[in-house]
Amino acid sequence: MPAVDLDAPLVNQTRGGDASAFEELMRRYEEKVYRLAIGMTKNREDALDAVQDTFLNVYRKIDTFKGESAFSTWLYKIALNSVYMKLRSRSRHGRTEPLEDLEGILDPAKVRILMPSRGWTEKADDALLRKELSGILREAVDALPEEYRAIFTLREVEELSNQQVADILGLSLAATKTRLHRARLFLRQRLSRYLQGNAA
Amino acid sequence: MSHEHRSSEPTCREVFDLLSEFVDGELTDSLRESLSRHLSACPPCEEFLKTFQVTRSLCRESLMETMPDELKVRLRSFLRIQIQKK
């Protein structure tokens, strides 16, 4: 937790019934929560539902926030629970890559297979290909198991620290780092497979 | 990744395992320096690191969505109604 939580004044004012302070907190976090929700659900309406649930719960439960973690950590925990509930209710959670595929990426026997061909990075820089690659990567992120997807989004897109991501997910720091590394390798492998498959 | 290295230096496999901590700046100074030495002497590992970083930056770009204004309006309207019910 940071030494000074920059959200603390707004949290205190919201507790005191100041609606404009709550609005300001919402403005600070709505884009971030939406990105997490859309990244996880891949559906605008589901993402909106999750964002609505998140802020309603934040408002209703703000008196239970004790300040033992950063406010943002507490909020992201609520957001992730809302996202998980939405995924459960729509039964989309089964649509994930088997974990074995991720574990296989760390198999030393496969390291050689993962070696890039020459020109891989140049192709990834090709402006005409970038839109296509973006689609490939979004599909690949969608194929990650939920927990890996959440870790990857919070770390790479929201740029939270590994420790904060671990706190949000209730995982050890070591487990968070391992999952993040596997997710990154998995996504790199998917991109590599596509680029090498399209080699001239 | 078959370069030979001195036994005190990390192997290609160890570099592979430590890449995330390397790019996140979470290694000790001495380990980071060892990895850097390995990477500058081992073209396959160096190339692997490049593609690892390119993937991260493309992913960030692809997932950086903004919340549409229409959804922000609906969010505020929903919360106003719910909070008034309280």
C-alpha cells in the first residue's frame, strides 16, 4: 500500500455523504474498471453491468473500507468479483484455453519451438499488419483462463504492480509472477505462430 | 538456444524463466547484470526478448479501450436511481 493513498480524502468525503466526492472517485476509476470488465467479458452490456455493480457496491460498502489496503486495491477486488459473477451468470467461463497449454509453454523441450524466425519483429512493426495482429492478440487474451486474463490486464494494461495484483486476486506474489510470465509467453507464442504461419 | 556459457552465468533456459522479472525490473542488480551479459552475447535470447517485448506492447495497444460516452451516461443514470432508492 502506498504511504499516502491519494484517494483517501475523497473516500472520507464520500463516507460523510458527499455525492460529488463519489462522482469524482467514479470519474477516476470508471475507465479502468470498464477496461478490466470489457477485457474479461468481451461484451459491452456485460461490461456495463459489471461496472454498475462495482460502483454501487463501492457506494454501499464504503463504510466497511478500513484503509488497510489502498482504496484502488479494494475497488479492483469488488470489480473483479462483479466481473466473475457476470461471467458465471452468462456461463461464459468455460470458454478458456486448457491450463496444460500454458504449462507446456514452460517445458524446456518446447523452448526451441518457440524460437522466433528472422524478421518476426519487423513484421510486427508493419502498419498494415498491426490491425490484424491486434485481433489475433485479443483472441489470444480471450483464450487465457480467467485468472490469467485478470492478472495480465491489471498488470499490462492498468500497469499495477505485481504486489497490488497479488493483493487484488488474493494470490501470493510468487504465484502472481508465475501466472503473469506464463500468460506473456502464451501470448507471444500465439503471435509467433501467426507471424511464422504467414511468413513469405 | 544452444549457446555455451560459463557455468557461473545463466543458461538460456534460466534467461527464459527470468524474462518477466527482468523486464519488470525485479531482479537483483547482480542477476540483472548477468542476464544482460547473456543477452548481449546470445543472439537467439536477445531476439526472444525483443519478440517478448513487442508482444507486450502490441497487447497493451490492443486492449487499451475507452468507455463509450453512452455507457458513461447509462452508468450515472443507473447509480443516481439506485442511490436515491437507499
